[in-house]
Amino acid sequence: MKQLFKYLKTSTTMLIFVFILFGSQAQGQDQVSYKNIWDNPYTWKSLIVNVHWFDVGMPIGLPELMVGVGADYQLNKRVLFSFDYSKEWLSHAIGADDIPSPAYLEAGGTFCFASWLRNGKVKFSWTDASMRYTVKVPCKVLKQYGVRGGVLDYNNYEIYNTKGIYTGVSIITTRNRMIDISGIRSDLTDCETRKNFYIDVMYGAVVTIGDFNVNDSSFTNRFGYRMGCMWTGASIWGLYTKSGIEFGLKPGIFNNYFLLFRFAISLGFEVPSLSNKEEKQKDGLSGE
């Protein structure tokens, strides 16, 4: 009985200590003060250039490890263009240079027919002096709904090639929030992110195997589809990262299902476009 009482007493003391510890941290979080610097999702970089270091595709057969380059260009508030070229490198990495590598080329655009600027929140978290801080601040959230389309060219080991088009819908969510946390961090803390969720229908207008055009429906499928979500966000040293997942069915050879994981390092640029700084500042909310 004495040992049980001693155990309960020790456990109660430990629980009280834990509550006090978490309470002190929560109090520290409530006392965090910050200065508003920027809150304007319209100030997205006009041009984002991506280098895909890790593209892991999983079609029927062996996985494809691909590298490539791409770009996202925003002409104005409603029109965005994109380009992507990826090439498989696993066969060369394992010394099979005699095996031709698959490649994928895509170019298209998005027209945003509706946009809403809403109120939301964003969370900043960091650790300083062995204490965990978390602060939620209000931010503007730009949500855009659009239609998209473009052309694609996909070949698999030079055995077959598919040329076609795609069309679909897209939901783009953008945040650009910057604060200065006084007394705790000497640097500025920003949250510049864009999420692009899309659903496409793809049509392979031309499917060839070797030098022959294939029209046999039992061997090929002209239509395909895909669903994906890509995140682009500001990282360290002025760089951006782009990551996401995509899955679906490619047009071409029958039952060509795929699953794609992407990670890219990106650079953002301000280039001439119709979305100049004056227009962005007028439509968004500048820093306080």
C-alpha cells in the first residue's frame, strides 16, 4: 500500500510538472508579438523556373526515375502558362545505356474564370532557447477556379509514342504573408505558398509503335485521365520548392496506369507581364 501511495504521489507530481511546463509554453506563445510586413497573395512571382531533381513514376512495369525542367508563367490575374520536360535516367544510372530512355513533354495554360479573396489564417512555428513557439496570424487567401488545356508528347523506350491534348479544371490557392517577430527572431518570417489541384482528361490523337500508326482499340486506349496536386512555396536562400503527387491513366498503350511523385528546386523571377506591381498592390492588401 505504501508503495502504491508513493507511486501515485510521484505520478501526480510529474503530471503537475508537465502541466506547468506546457502552460508556460502556451503563455510564451500568447505573449509573442509580431509586426505586419506583407499580406498580398497577388504578389506571386511572374515566372517560376523548376528543376525536377526527383520524379518517381510508377507505370505498369519498372519504376521510372526522371529528371527535367519546367516553368510556370503568370501573364496576368487570369492567364497562366506552364511547360514541363522530363526524361528517365534510371537506365543510365544502372549502366544500361543501350536502353532508350522515356521522355515526357507538356505545354499548356490555365484561364481562371473566377477568383475570391478570403480571410484565413496561417501558422508560424519555431524553436528558440529550448522553447517551442507557435503563432497564428490572419492572412488573405486567394482562391482561383480555372479551366486548363494543352498538348502532350509521351514516349516509352522509343517503342511507342503518343501525341495528344488534355483539358480539365484547376483550383489554385495562393498565400503570401510576411511578418517580423520582434524580440524573438531577428529575421523576417514569410509564408509564400501556392497549391494547384487539377483534374484532366487526356486524348491521344496519334499513337505509334515504332514507325507504325496503331488504330487497334484492343491494343491502345485513346483516352486517359489524371488527378494531381502540386505545392510551390518559398524555401531558404531565396529558392522555392515544388512537390506533389499525380496519378491516372495515360493515353497510348492499353492499361498504362501511372503514379507520379515530384520534388523540384525552383527559382522565382519578376519578368514583364500584364500583372505589374501597381495592379497587384491595388487588388491585394499591402503590408501595414
